[in-house]
Amino acid sequence: RKRIAVLTSGGDSPGMNAAVRAVVRYGIYRDCEVYAVHEGYAGLISDNMKKMSWDDVRGWLSFGGTLIGTARCLEFRDREWRKVGCYNMIKNGIDALIVCGGDGSLTGADFLRNDWPSLVADLKAEGKITAEQAEHHGHLYISGLVGSIDNDMAMTDSTIGAFSSLDRICTNVNWIQATADSHSRAFVIEVMGRHCGWLALMAAISTRADYVFLPELPPKSSSWTEDMNKVVLRHRKAGSRRIIVIVAEGAIDDDLNPIKPEAVKESLDKIGFDTRVTTLGHVQRGGTAVAADRLLATMQGAEAVEAILDATPDTPSPMIGIRENKLVRVSLLEAVKETKAVAAAIERKDFEGARALRDSEFKE
Ligand code: ADP
């Protein structure tokens, strides 16, 4: 009988509660015991974990954020603190961990899994755990769920929270469009996404924005203002009272200079627009999850439990993804590596390479 711990870590995303609920209920259905770890990895270190019953997650589908808390936990990068986490898990009889978070959180889980046998050996040598405990807890089985509003993880088509965030952005842009239309104004709207322009691009398409700036498709530093001005003037001439420009948080030009909403406004003001800037900020984290995220989280939560039950000590750490509408288990390490490769390609100005990496996810 497996005892599985589940935690949420990194930035919160809508659907995390649905994921935890699915892990708890599907785990119980599959004859496991499930513990919720509160406050991300910090809860492993402070022994903040609680056994969950079927009823404990009642109603969780419709709550936003994450009810078991999340935190950035710097200590967890340090082996000694991971050892404290390992000790607390063994004390509670836990032999598997399901983490819902971004690439940092999933990397942390894989680190813990790799260290686990040596941490257990240390704890046994220090007399903190018995030989039987050491033997029973020889391996840690993990599986990763991707909770992220940015849809920035490689090897999966969508992450838990991305469609909720996109929906909130579209709603907010619609509201801004109403006032922009009324006053014939231009609005520059900044949306989240540091290395990943998915939210910005999908929001631009879904709201018929006039122009969009993305990290993976940087415009020329020498001419982006003129290029943009030409397009928005054409749209105005064609009858558009409102002008909407969406800027991803991580938007840059091809010399890697950030493109800030204020600079976009300045350019638009110069050609005669009455321009306002709106930074959507944390409303994009979304509150309650849209149905698509609830479904994704529910199916993937169950699959994460199955992946734990299937695992052997040699199974590479799995990340649960979705490709072409089918749940998939992919290598967590490979997915993290490919995700980081996109950011690295952008940083060395290999924008075509960055886009090719994004595209390859869909071509395989
Ligand atoms: P995200 O999961 O959204 O990418 P972070 O990168 O902030 O967010 O990671 C969340 C948490 O995961 C960190 O606060 C830390 O506790 C843990 N973590 C991240 N990277 C590592 C790592 N290399 N080793 C161990 N733990 C890590």
C-alpha cells in the first residue's frame, strides 16, 4: 500500500486544487494513502503534512489558487535541507511524491529523488531512522504535474492554468476595448510571460489585437516603432476606433533590449494617438479555473497516481503531459531541459532556434 504525498510549488495556477483533489481521490480509489504537504517544499522541511480523506477535498474544483499553499523555498536547493525533508517523509511513512508546479519545482523533485538513497543512508548512519525504515524507503517515486499559467513547458501542449489565465486576459482586454472604442484611444496592455509568448500571442489572436510583442519573435531594434506605427495607422484608417497593442512581459527587440509598454506608448503618442498603458498583473493568475483546466488537472492527477503505481526504481522520473488530446508520460528531465533550451536560445539571440524548439513540440 503506497503512501503518496502531494504538493503545489512555484507560482500558483488555476486548476492546482483540481489536481490535488484528483490525486487525493484517485489515490484513495487505488488503495493508496495520500498526504497533502502544505506550503510547497517548505512543508517537507517543517513537517507540515496532513493525511487527506475523500471529504477533505470536497468542493475544491471551483476554488482558485492553491488551498494547500505554495511557497518559494530556497533551502530546498541545499542537500542538508532536503535531508530534513527526507527524514520527515520517512517519519510519516511516505514513499512517493507528486509535485504540481513549474520547471523549477519539477527539477527540485528530481533532485530529491536522485539524492534519496544517499540521504536515507546518511539518516540511517546518523541513527535517525531504523534499518527497517531505510530498507522500506530505499527509493522515492515521483511524478510531475505542470501547473503554470504561462504554458511554457516543453513536451506538453498545455499546462494546468494556462487556459484560465488566457480567459481572464481576454475578458480584461474586452473590457478595455469597450472604453478604448468609446474614446478612440490606444491601449498598450502588458501580459505575463518572460520567455514564453503563448499568453500574449493567443490573447492577441483571441481579441483581435492590432499588434503584439513576443519574446520569441523580437522585432528589429532599429525599426520596431516605425513598423508598429505603420500597422496601427493602417488599422485606424480602415475604421478601427480602438487600437490594442499587447506586450509580453519578456518582450525584447533583436538586440535583447526589453520592449516596455511605456516605450510603445511613447511611439503611439508621437503619431497622434491618445494612449494609455494597462498592466494586467496578478488578475491573470486567474482565480477559479475554466473547465478545460479542471478537466486537464483531473485527468492528469489520476495519471500521476498511475505513474507512481507503475514506477520501478529504474523508471525515469515522469512528467504528465498532454499531446494531441491524449495524456502522455514524458521524461521530466528532458522536458525541463528543452524548456530551458528555449530561454537559452533567446538569450544568445538564436530566435529561429527558439521558435524551432517550440514548433518541434507539435511536429513530432
Ligand atoms: P516554478 O516551479 O514555477 O518554476 P521556481 O523556479 O521558483 O518556480 O521553483 C519553485 C521551488 O522549487 C523553489 O522555491 C525551490 O523550493 C524548488 N526548486 C527549484 N529549483 C530547484 C533546484 N534546482 N533544486 C531543488 N529545489 C528547487
